[in-house]
Amino acid sequence: MNKEKTTKDNAFLALNTLVNSNITKFEMKLLHKLLDIETNQERNGVTQKDFLEHYNDFYYNEIEHLNEAIKQSQLSRSLKSLENQNFIIIKKSESNQLIITSNTEMFRFIS
């Protein structure tokens, strides 16, 4: 029972953080996909090119009625907005690629 309450508290705090932000629905989808990649593939960060491919594969290749993929420029603007709101961290790697990671401090989870 205590674990279930902690899980609900974590979900409430994460949702509260999103509700009280200026994040758009599209940016929320991007953040969700980034967290999904980091969690399911056990990766700490992803390049912008890889992220664009993962996002388009998930949202446009698996859903038949959607036939337009997001563009690099749209992704860049939205990622910059998420970075400005401290949801993600963008760094340049040694090979000058952008590495995107989620900012887990933004979500105050209870242990």
C-alpha cells in the first residue's frame, strides 16, 4: 500500500510540474519520447538526429492516419523551449553533435 501511495504521489508531483509550466502539447510529446528512450533503452542522452528518427518512427510510422513527419527546424525550436524551461539539458559532444538528456531534477520525486 505504501509503494502505491508513493507512486501516486510521484505522478501527482510530475503532473503538477507540467501543469504549472508553459510547455505545449507537442513539447510534452517530445519530453515523453525522450524519457521513454532513456528509460527503455537505458541510455543517458540521445543525439538530436537519433531523437528525430525515434520520434518520427513512433508517431508517424506506427500511426497510419498521420503522414507528415516533424522537421528538424520544428524539433530544434521545441527542444530549445524545453531547455529554456529546464526540462532538458542540451550539450555539444566532442564530435559537435547535440546530446539531449532529461533534467530529472525538474521532477521532484519522493523515494
